[in-house]
Amino acid sequence: MMRRPSQSLLTLWAMGSLAVVAAFSPSAFSNRARLATTKLNVDGPPPGTKLVSNKKEVIFDGNRFYETGLEEEDCIPSQEYCPIDPATGEPIRLTVEEKERMFLDALQSYYVSGRQVMDDAEFDMLKEDLAWNGSEVVALNRKEMMYLSAMQAFTRGEPILSDQEFDALRDELKEEGSQIAVSKEPKCYIDTGICKATFKRDFFRSNLLYLPLISLFGIIWLGLGYEILGGGINPLILGALGLPVIITGAKATTDTFIFPDNLVAYGPCPSCGAENRVYFGDILGVEGFGKQASIKCGNCKEVINVQRQSLRASSLPKND
């Protein structure tokens, strides 16, 4: 009578062990893998997947596939800003960067020179399109609005800022990287034929102007140190100790006697976009470019006038 419970316990223990072994058997793993694979295959592609069928765009929205019926380069005027090609009369699809450039050109042309390059409805559609695309260009801050207002008032002959205040505001916007105050890409005006671009300071080549005297003063410093101290100090340590004096003396001598009032700038040619460089200042007493420099583009041979203060470069009028 006492053996039956123990046999029952042994029977239950054996059945549990078999169940555990069966659960971790290779066949069980393969069945689970097949189920997981089946589940992955049934889930389908993630939402937003795009396919191409007969040159048409096919999009999966998470529940079904559907054809848009549009080519990749097609533009929908009712949903986005689409300029019209004057040659074919068909709408053109633009990238966000191209739309931002058109928006900035329209703003600068209207506020700076008083010309309206597009009508109000077209401009509003372009601005709304950029806003829906998350562009930061359409959101102007207070300083940028003040800059545009000052440019418009100056064009009307009613300046609202003095020259010093306007220059300070423009320099501040340039330091902040504002695209309103700086136009790096060349652009041309149809009515005058003048093309304009903005140059930038070439700090690397400006610092190279001091390299000859830094090397010369460094050799003199090491020579004097060796003669005075008799070689008791490591030349590297001696050079490191004299580095501030060497750099200060070389910079002061270069700016005063060799390259006084120097400034090196570079930027694209307003006509062809090729990179050009210009040097402002004198060289060993020989007078160079002052407030304005006139150079010839090495690529297209067009004359470029560069203003030292604003680094604005412009070509000559085409009708001259």
C-alpha cells in the first residue's frame, strides 16, 4: 500500500523530464524556427517601402500596396511649388535646396534692389512648401528682419540705421552663419547683366605670410641661446620658451614693414564659379589694393571687383 504513492511520484517525475527534454529537442527548435520564419514572411515589408513597376512608383503604407501613377520627376502643382519650364510649359520638380535658394534670392531682390522676381501668390506657395518640408530658411529671426528692413529703407533713400550700425548688424549675422546676410552662390541680374558672389577670408594663407619671419627669428633665437647658455638647454625646450616672443615679433614686423594691412580672400567667380583669390594691402612699400580690388578670373578672364569691407565680388555690366 505504501509503494503506490512512490510509484506515482516516480511516474510524474519521469513524464515531466520527458516533457522538458522534448521542449529543448532539435525538432522543437526547428519547429519554432519555422514558425518564426513563417511569421516574418507573413508580416511583409515595413511601411513606407517603395517599389517600381512599369516606371511607376508603388508604395506600401502598412496595409496594402498602391501605385501613385507618377514618374519620379513629376511635380504636382496643387501639392507643392512647381515652376513652369518656359520651353516646354511643363511643371518642374525642384529639390529643397533649390527652393531655398529661390526663396532667398526673391527676398534679397525685393528688399535690396526693390525688384519683384515672382508674384505674391507664387512666393506664398514657395514659402508654404518650404515650411511643410521643415526648412529653417522661412523662419527669419529679429536680426534678419531688421537687416532686410534696413536694406529696403536704404534703397528708398530713407535709411533707418547708420553705416556703423548696419555694418555691425551685417557682421553679426555673418558670424552667426545667416544666409540672409551672406550669399555664397553666384547670382546674376538679367536687367544689368551684373553677377555677384561673396568671398571669404583665407586664414590659412594669411598665416603663411608670417612663416618666413617666424622661421628666421626662431633660428636667431636658438643661435643666441646656444651662444649665451653654451648648449646647456635642450633646443626643443629653448624653442618652446621663446615661441611667444618669436611669433609676436614676426607678426608685428610682418604687419608693419613687409605686408602692412594685409588681407587674403578667396571665393567663386561671379560669372563662371571658378575659385579666385585676392590680396589686399601693400608689399614692402609697394602699394596694393585698398578698399576695392579688380582682378581677372583665371578661367573666364572676366574682370571681378571685390570690396574689402564686405568681401562682395561683382562682375562688370554686360552692356558696358
